[in-house]
Amino acid sequence: MVNPRKEKFFSDVYEVVKQIPNGRVTSYGAIAAFLGTKGSSRMVGYAMNASHGTGVPAHRVVNRLGLLTGKHHFPTPNAMEELLAAEGVVVEENQVKNFDKLFWDPMVELGI
């Protein structure tokens, strides 16, 4: 059975993620907060897991510390890091280096 609320939420998440510029990253929590559902960062993660193969740049979404916690949901263990590296994002020990400088906050960037 299709859950229309879940589909709408995932769609909203995907629209935000598509706005993240090349070479920048954001967090599950920042997306949730932007959507007005601050406590739903885990659901943002579920949306990212379901987005593979859809053109949504899920590799640009990390946890609040810049850790690549979603990397296990990519086709290979290093795919997330490789996609970020191709955009110039340096990852060391599964964490985005200079996370504070590369962090893209949808609340600020999308003008809300």
C-alpha cells in the first residue's frame, strides 16, 4: 500500500537535495529542519536510501558531523566517497574534511 504522506515527504526531500551545489554537503537534520520536521532526520536518511538511481545526489547528504554514515547504501563501499572526491570534496576516515566550510544550509541558501 502506498503511503501518500511518505511519498510527499520523500519528494520534498529530493527537491531540497537537488539544490545542493556540486562540491557542497548538507546533513539529514538540516534537511529535516528546513522541511519543518526537525525530528525526522532518520526519515531523510530513508529517503536518501530510496533515491539511488533517480538522479538525486544523495552522496551530498551526511550526518551532522560530516560522517558518511549512508555510504553502506551505495553500490560499493567507496562509491559515496568517490562521488564526493569527483566534486573536490576531501574525505578522511569517512568524514568530510572542512565540513564547516562545505556545509550547505538549506535554511540559509534557500532563503527561509
